[in-house]
Amino acid sequence: MKDLIEVILISQVPLPYSKMGSWTTLYNDYLEKDHKINYVICPKPEKKYNSVEYNFTSISFFTKLQSKIFKKKKQEYFKGLTKIVKSDRKYIIQIVDNYGLVKPLHDYLISKQIRNNCYIQFFYHGFSPYTKVNSGIDFYELIDELIVLTHDSYKEFKRTINVLPCHFSVLHNGIDTTKFVKATVFDKENLRRKLDLENKKVFVWCSQDRPKKGLHIVLEAWRKIYESRQDVVLLVIGCERTENIDGVRFLGRIPNHDLPQYLQASDCYLFPTLWQEGFGLSLIEALHCGNYCIASALGGVPEVLQFGKLGTLIENPHFVSEWVDAMNDFLENKFEVTAINKDLYSIESWRNGMNTIIEEAKFRLQMTIRK
């Protein structure tokens, strides 16, 4: 017997997703295991999950015409939705970071006279609130629930947005803690020999090389650190630079399956983000691999590091001197390493949290009488 309430995920990218992505990685794991999603509407992927029913989207000449002339946007999604929804059933519809879909979806459900039977969940992977409006109707009036990455993000929504009629939930990002795990002393020594890192204090930075990721701040701080001691090395991962800087190794892009060994061989992870970061997956990967973390106190990062319990927070990350001081403090052992629970920010915790969020939405959809 089918569940009285079914769950539809609408994705702007194919699932499974063959490229790198934080939320797609989480959904890939989720849909391969015990999950509560019945349908996926998305572009056709290279392979399919056997545990869900698909409806594939494609942008045709007709949908382009509808969008341009008749201002009917996102029609490619509603063709698949029409094949799924029935007027006598109820649905939870999940959207991930696709703001432009919300208003057209709301209007579509009203046109089909099924808006009261549907509960729209919007998953947001940024930090600061979305403040634009949709044709005079506030975005937050159109969704039923907003799921954010941290409690601090929720506080920012409360501070910024005057009217928030939707439900809120917090779902921290998660990682595979069977891969990103602290190495034993013996294994760490072997990794250091393998990677030519013996007798060094190893710092690591890992991200895309964009200004907001703060690599230029770290490199300037590094030059000052390296002037006074040369028993240190900085590994830069994800950056294709070829410049020659003393004590810095630019490793370029590394396959995801090889990344844990570099984090396990390192001592201190640098996270100099210069924007309101939503969460920071690489930060928790480094934590679970045994790194001490020094990170910007921006966005969701303070909450991820438990407000300084799990690492050093740089209150003024644009000031190079603060990074120099924090890195020197680390080298002089002026810090305490706090052991973390294996389940902290694990993908299993994310999966359980997702299931709870869906079950609570089902309860609300069953019990709430809409206006």
C-alpha cells in the first residue's frame, strides 16, 4: 500500500550527479540507502536509482516560447509533475536552492487546484537570507518550510526578514566519516613518508581558487611565518597556480577519493573564507581527519566549530596579522585539541535528520487545515 503522502524532489541537475557538489553528494548517498523520496523530477542522468520513479525534464522550443512570450517559466518541470500528482492525494515537494522555481510552482499548483494538498520544502545552502520578492508576493509566503544549514542562519533570517510565516528546520551538512577519519600515529607517519612530509608541521588549504575563499590572505600570512621557521609546509589543494613560494606546494585538483590521505597527513587546516559561508564541508572533513582548524568567523563557520571549542575563529579574517598570530599560536602549541564524536556532522546524521524533517512535514500536511 502506498504512503498517503508522497515526496517529490525537483532537481535542476541530474541525480545521480556525476560532477562535484555538496548537496548532490548528500542526496546521492541518501537515495542509495533507506530514504523517503518517491519521485525525482530532473534532467536525465547517466544512470538511475532503482528506488525512485523518475520524470525527466528537457527544455524544448515550446517551453522556451512559453517562458519568453507567455512568461510561463520552468514549464519543463511541470510536465513531469502533471504525470505524478493526483487531486485526491497529498505531496511534499522538495526544492534545493532553486529560487526561480518557487513562484511558478506555487502558481501551477493553484491552477491545478492542488496547492492545499502540497507542502513545499525549500532547502537553502547559503547563510544570508534571500531578500528579493516574486511579483509582489513575498518569497516566504509561498513556501511551507525553509531548511537551513545552521541555527545562526535562522537567526539571520529572523533579524533580516520582517515576516516569516513558514516553518523552519536546521539540517547540518554531513560527510562520510568512514573515509574522513583520523589516522593512527603509525599510519600518519607512513603517509608523511609517502607524501614527503616528514619532520614538518603541515598546514593545508583546500578549495576553489576564488577571491572569496581567501587564499591570497593565507599566502601573505605564510610568507611572514616562513621567514622565522622552515620546518613547516603548506599544501594548497584545488588550485592550479604555478608560482614558486617557499614552503608551499600547489597540488592542483585532487580526486575526492584521494583527499582523505592529505588531510590525515596534515596538522592544521586553514579556512580563510571571506564571505558568509553557509557551512563548509571541507572544514568538517579536516576536523574528522584530526586537523586543528583555524577559520574565519563568518557565516555558519562559528557554529560548525562550536564557537571556538573545535578550533580558532578569526574575528577579522581580512587582517593578515590575525592569521599570522593564530598560526604562530598553533606552532607554539597554544591551543587545545578537542576530540570530536564520530557522528558529529556525519552523513548518517544528515540522513536521519532528513527523514525526521519529512515525517514532521507529513504530520503537518495531515493535520493542518489551510486558509
